[in-house]
Amino acid sequence: ECKPMVSGERRGDLANLYRLLKPISGAQQVLLEEVQAHIKQAGMEAIAGIKGENMHIDFVENMLKVHKKYKDLIQDVFQGDQAFIGALDRACTAVINHRQPK
């Protein structure tokens, strides 16, 4: 049920869901995984098709935009919860370390 909320970045719904799940031990895991997968997908889309001489600069700038966007979302929606900050870091790491199959 949380997948459409995450993919649509529905902040109000996500904040309500977070408040409901926070007191329940282990209940946030699915939400965490969805958020991490969504951020990774956004990162992959941001770097897809980067070409040219300034490829390295565009890569860094695009990743910084993705990181800032979702860090702000996590601060607003999930009250800066460290578990969600960790999901952001893992998603960005996965994008940065991604290698195209040859």
C-alpha cells in the first residue's frame, strides 16, 4: 500500500503513515525499503544518458540534486529519522557504484 505513496512522493500521506508505524517495532521496514528503492531509481534516472566531456561534472551535480531533494523529503516527512537517512545513503551508494553490464 505504501508503494504508490512513495512513488508519488505524497508527503502528507507518507508523514501520516510514518507516524502510525513509528511506535510499532519493525513496522517501518517495508516503508524504508520502498523509500530506498525509489531514491535509487531516481538516482539511476538522473545519471542515465550522461555523455560528453563534462560527464563527470554532470554526474556529480545530478547526484547532489537527488541527494538534496530526498534529504529534504526525509527531514520533512520522516522527521530526519536516521533509518531513512541510512536508506538515502545506501541508495546513493548503489547508484554511484553501479556498473553497466558489458
